[in-house]
Amino acid sequence: MISPTLTPEPLLVTPKTENIVVVRGLTKVFKDFWGRPKARAVDNVDFEVRRGEVFGLLGPNGSGKSTTVKMLLGLLYPTKGHIEVFGKSPRHVATKARIGYLPEESYLYRYLDSKETLDFFGNLFSITGQERHNRSQQLIEMVGLTQAHRRQVGEFSKGMQRRIGLAQALINDPDLVILDEPTAGLDPIGCREVKDLIIALARRGKTVILSSHLLSDVEDVCDRVVIYYGGKIQALGTLKELLATPDAVRITSPILPRKTMETILGLIRQDVAEDKIRIDTPTQNLESYFLGVVKKARENETQTSGATSGNRVASYLRGESNETGTSQERMLDRLTVPTVVNPSVPLSTNPIVDQTTVEANSKLLTLSHAQSETGDLASPVNQQQNSADAESKANDKLSALLGKK
């Protein structure tokens, strides 16, 4: 075991120590028509959100979560207090361009389809046409709407609208992503994929602020959480700190012989009262069981006409180049390399030819063989004869047209 004192000090400083959002003394008081205080939605709140962190905003309805989010976005002005986002005011235009926001209700143009919707939002960020096209395709595939990309958004179900809403929140490749109830209306598969996406964004160094009433989702992805009640922060910290039960210990083991169990229980009973000991069988949660059932159905090639799952995170969100163009270039490189194919030798034994080239060459051989049998693949003599016949026919047609004139 390495002593902590031997760890070089520079290694203790990680990118997560950089604060992306800083809130100090934040207060928001809503007033009536006469300027009298009506509701104190947020009351003297302090917290910060670090780079690469998934930060959860929790609390019952009306506790101040949405009001805080709107002030972080510059949509509401605080009555009192200080907010910094990337070291600037939330109303700073360049700062807004680095934020992606999914509201609790997706406000989309109902007569646009998925591609047009993403193209519209991408144009707001001055993304070039080809880049918008590439990102839109990747996002539509990522959120599982490839089969419905030509349908108008107004025809989408609640869950499908959340999917395209999530895509539009990521079109600008934001450094700060604010998600308000992102899994509302989604099926369990969609919920799992959204959580996987959040984790992938955090691993790339992006910051995610998640507001949700589904505590299981928050527990799966958040590093730290803040719990609001009455506009004030009632708890703040990491999930490990907040959820740990310091006065209890759980021991999990495989099934033990009865004699061994009795010996262990006998030792425990010497220090612990009988009514404090509980023995049960570990169980998986319903989400894990559900996803397992669906995975088996997918492996059996069961078809579905709904939103698809199992899609990869868009390559530009992973910080990679356009994979489509790269794969096409590699394919062209492989096809333009002259290779000698011996039909009597299996292609898989050639160390130079990869699996993709093997499949391509096999298809070419099959097509060539079929064309030879039907006479479509002619010899050089027949090719010259066919060329001469075609030229003669063309001359005859030209002469006929000139004669008509």
C-alpha cells in the first residue's frame, strides 16, 4: 500500500477542481403587480459545480430547482446574490453558446421533422452546413429515431419528443449540459441510455447538471447532489457521504454450508443482539431485470417499430472525428490496393487481406462468376464487337435526326 505522503503534489490537482458554476448568496423573490413580495423561491443559496462532474438538483415540487436553473441560464435575474458560469455572467452571449439545455417540457416546432429541427438549432450556433448534417445524423441515430426521422415532431409521443429534445440540447457540443427531467416519458431502455450518455459526457470532461424527481436515476449517475426544500439547501455532498449508514455493516458471500453459517452466526451473536441480525438473499433491481429481458429478445432478433436502442454516443460528443468519412476513406484505400486473389486459396489465410476485404472480394468473385454464366462478362473480342455495334447504332440515329431536319 502506497502512503499518501509519497504521492506527488501535482497529481492531487485534477481538472475537476475547476469550478464551472459558482453560486453565492443566490436569492430570488417573486413579487405581485404592486411590487410586494409574493414568494421567496430561492433563499440565500451557495454551491459550486466542478468540471467533469455530474451534479444533481433534488427537491420536491416548488422547492426552487427550476428557478435556480433559469437563473443559471440567464432567463431570470436574481433578486440578490452572485452567479458565475465559466467565470462570466449567465447573460454573457459567448457563455450561452457553451451551454446545452433540455427543459422539462420540450418546446419544438411541430411541423418540422427530426433532421429539420436539429438543422434549425444548429444554425442558431452558426455551425456550418456540412457539420450540421453530420451531427444531425449522428444524434438522430444516437437517440434511436432513425426509423422516424421523416415524421413531423408534432406526431411524436412524449418519449420520442424527449429524445429529439435531448439531441437538440447536444447539437452545439456544449461544455455545460443542463438537463431538467431528461428521462420523463422515456421507457426503461431509454432511461438507461440517457444515463449512459450522461456518464460518457462526464468522462470527456463535460459538466452535467441534472434535475430529476427519479431518485434512482440520480443515484446512478451523480457525483454530488444538493437537496432543496423551501428554497433553501437542506443537504449538500457526495452520494457516498449522504447515503452511508455508519452504524451498520453488510457482508455478502456465496451460499455457505449450513454448518459454516451456524458457526458465523454464533460468533456474531456474541456481540450483537438477535433482533439486530438480518439474513436475506441479494436481489437485482427491476431496471436490471427488465433490461436483461429486452436484451434476450433483441438477441433473438425480435423486431420493433418503435424507438431503437443500443446506439452509440455520437462520435463528435466522444471527441472523435467523423467516423463515416474515415471508414469510407479506409474502405477506398483497401479497395485500391492491388491484391491477387487465388480462388483455390481461402481468403482468410492471406495476412494482408482483412475481413472487410475478404467479404468485398468474395462478393466480386460471386458477381463475376454469375455474369460469366449469363454471358454478360464478355471476352476482349466480344467487347470490341459490342463497342463497334454501339457506335454504328449511334451514327445511324444521328443521320436519321439530320435527315429529318
